[in-house]
Amino acid sequence: MERLVTINYLEMTSRDQVAPFTGQRHLDVRRAEVPCPELNRFFYVAVGSDWWWHERTGWGRDRWLEWVDRPELETWIGYISGTPAGYFELETQPGGQVQLAYFGLLPSFIGRGLGTELLAAAVARAWEVATERIWVHTCTLDHPRALGNYQARGFRVYDSEERLEQLPDVKPTAWPRPERATPTRNPGSS
């Protein structure tokens, strides 16, 4: 199916643009030091299924390994009470730039204010690596508060576009779809 999608590209070009996180800290944010395609695929599917992330669902293990096993990519996980709550991927790019490639919370942790805290951690880490710019894009298929969260942390929109996106006929899901129940006959009936 086709759907008209608005994509917003956002950036920070100076550390001075960062809006500091002043809330209470709940997350323990740690880097996944060992490239693990299963881990990144898990987060991509579990975080992204509610938001139509579908481009990578068909990737095999070798393609995922190729993505994660690069010095340019860092995967970070936010834990709450020892349980993974969300993640982000940072990709270092030429010219002192870092892209916040993927970011999100697992569905069980949405609505608790953790997205703000996790994004603040992502921005802080990105500026430890970037010298010129950090950037991200979000679209109208993402969480409705995504754009506002990025802007509240100090990102500014530098470009937007609308385009028709070809989406799967069925929304991706992290869980198997329920099977249709088939009527069963009562063993005593004819």
C-alpha cells in the first residue's frame, strides 16, 4: 500500500544547542561492546513494529552482521532495573558528523518519560564523537511525539519532504499474528 509520509531532517551543529536533561534519571545506558546482529535485529523489530519499520525485516543474519560489525556504528541500550527498555544506534560519518541512525523504546516502556532521558544520553554520546554535526530524521510513521522530543533536546529541522512510501500490506509485528480459530466439532456429535 502507498502512503504519503512527511520526513523531517533535524540537526545540531554545536554543543551549545543541546537542551540539558534535568529530569530524574531512571536508565542505566550502556554500550553493547560486542557486535551482535541478533541484538540489533531484536531492537529493530521490537521497537519499530509499531511504527512501520520494515526496510530491514527481510535482512538475513549476514546482512545484519555487516551492519553492526563496523567501527563506525555504536549500539547503546538503556536499562531500567536491569531490563532493556530501549536503544539507539550512532553512526559516525565523514566530516565530523554522527547520525542518530535508530532510536526508540520497547513498547512496554513508552509513556514513562524515558524517551527524553534516552535521547539525552544519545545526544551526549554523539557529541563525544562528533565535531561538527549530529543529525537524525523522523517521519509521520514514527511515534507522534518523536519530532517534539528531538526538538526539545535541541535539534532543529533543516529540511522536510513529502513522498509516497510503499508500505507492506500488513503492518510489521514483533509478535506472531494470532491464528484464525477453526471450528471444532464436538466429538459426540454427528
